[in-house]
Amino acid sequence: MKHAILATGAVIHAVTSIPSHAAETAELRETSRRVFERELPNVSGKSLIAVEVLYPPGTKIPSHTHPGSAFIYAYVLSGEVLSAIDDEKPRLYRAGESWYEVPGAHHRVARNASKTEPAKLLAIFVSDSNERQVVFSDANGAALRR
């Protein structure tokens, strides 16, 4: 996992890349970087984290969950993302569209719908401040950590 420092105003944020879920191959992979992280001053023990997820053409993220305390709001910034939470049917989300995930949800489908164009997503997490890991992959335990 690579780490860098990004300064935004007076706040310093860790920028993290999710390791490839197919690291042994030369396949393209999604990458993520934290663009904001702050403890909520009016909700003791909770933090807000914003993560930008970049999907190269044709890439997907294996099914996964988030911490049991995490409420997630996802907003498609560009391209098209196919997503399915729990038992819902996969749905295509275009730039400007969004969905949410309740605490304990299982994100079964998360992929770029295009084989030729990239897609970009902004995921906003509200979760317990002591959570170090925010993504738990069903496939191989790869995860995004704080």
C-alpha cells in the first residue's frame, strides 16, 4: 500500500491506494485516494471520510463490506458505474446519480460499466472514528485502511 500526504487548507489527509485485487496480473485496477477526513465535532466518536474511487475502463471491485458502523453515500462524478447492494438487482448509475449503503450492507457489485471509458466515484463514509479499516473485500481481504 502506498502512502502520501495531501494538504488541503489547514487539514492534512492521508492518500491511500487500494492494492490490486489481481496483483499477479498486468490487469488495470481501481484506485482510491482519501480527499477529506475529519472527526465530527457535534457527533462524539464519529468521523466523516471522503474517498475518490477511479475505475479504469472495464474494472471492478470484488464484493465487499464496510465497518458495521459505516453509513456510505456514493456519488458518480464521471462515467457509469454498475452497483448492487445486498439483494437488490444491479443498477447503472451515471454521472450525477448516487446511492447509499446502510451500516452492515454487502456491496455485491461495483464496476465500471464501460470497457472503453473511465469512471470516477466519490464515496462519503460516516463511521466510528476508531475504525482503521473501511473496506473488507470478500475476495482476498485486501482493504483500504486509514
